[in-house]
Amino acid sequence: KSTMPYHGVRMPQVRAAAVSTFAKAEFKTCAEWRSEVLAIWRGAKFREERYAAMVLAGDRRHAGCRGPKSLPMLEEMIVTGAWWDHVDEVAHLIGDMLRAHPRDLRPVVRGWSTDANMWKRRVAIICQISFKDRTDLRLLYANIEPNLTDREFFIRKAIGWALRSYAWTDPAEVARYVRENESRLSGLSRREALKNVPAGMR
């Protein structure tokens, strides 16, 4: 876990304070916005300051800036954040970008699925977590495949979480996938994957 200390402020309060502060901020270019996000992120002494940087990174007013050029910024936040609370927030932003720029983002997240960095692999697996019937199943399975036998808890949990979320859309498909890969799926991944699958389908 990160050794960066906490002030002890809860995330809702951090978010509210950050939204209020950033409401007054104006950036003439996307480059200025990226620079400010990274300045806050890199200069953080406490974890809450990095939460604030993530609020600015996800600000809807700057959604147009979250394109391929912001990938290096988000990748840095994944690698240096290196814990689920930061990484999972960034994964949602990567997911939004994947929806908006599939041609550019698809090969990126596909490459991350085999990266040496565990957190980039986690993002590759969970970035479609909210896509429901718009999930690119081929991409999801391709990103899970090289990680099926990974022993890392956060990867096993990510696999189960991604499958469990898709099961809301197509439980029969998730049940089929689990059956076909039962010998390679960890117990944790399997249990998580089947949580939204009716018993009669398992």
C-alpha cells in the first residue's frame, strides 16, 4: 500500500472542496489543464491532494481534453498511484476514453493487459466495468486471458469484478465463460464472476 500519509478527510469532502476550488479555474488549452493536474499530483504530500488531482482530471468541463494526448498523464497516475483507490478512478476515465476513441485506445489497453506493471493490467481488465451491453467482449476476454493464472490478488479480483459486472447484461455468457475456463480461473475470480449469475445457469 502507498506510504503517502492521509489528512483523514473523507473522499466526499475532498471532492466537494476540489469541485468548489476548480470551478474558478480556467485553462486556455488542454495542455494547461494536463499540466495543472500533474502539478497537483506530483506535488502531493498527502493522499487527499492526489484525490483532488483526480477530481480535476475527471472534471466534465474538460471532457474534450481527455483524448489520446492525455494518456501519458493518466498512465503516470496509474503507475505512481499504485493502489486500488487511485487506479480504479483512473480506470473509469480510461473507459470513457475507450468509448470516445476506440480506434486509438483499444490497442493501448490491449497492450496494458500484458504489461509488467500490475496496475496497468488491472486497468486493462476493469476499464469497461460500466459498459453493460456496450462491452467489447473480445477485448475484455483478450485482456483477461494473459492474466488468468496470475496469483496477484488485485488481478484476480479485477477479473471477477469485470465478469460480475457483465453478468448483469448477459449472465448466460458469463456462466459459459466460467465453465470453459474453470481450471484456470482462481477461486476468487470464479466466485466474484458468478455473484450475478442465477444458480440454475451455473
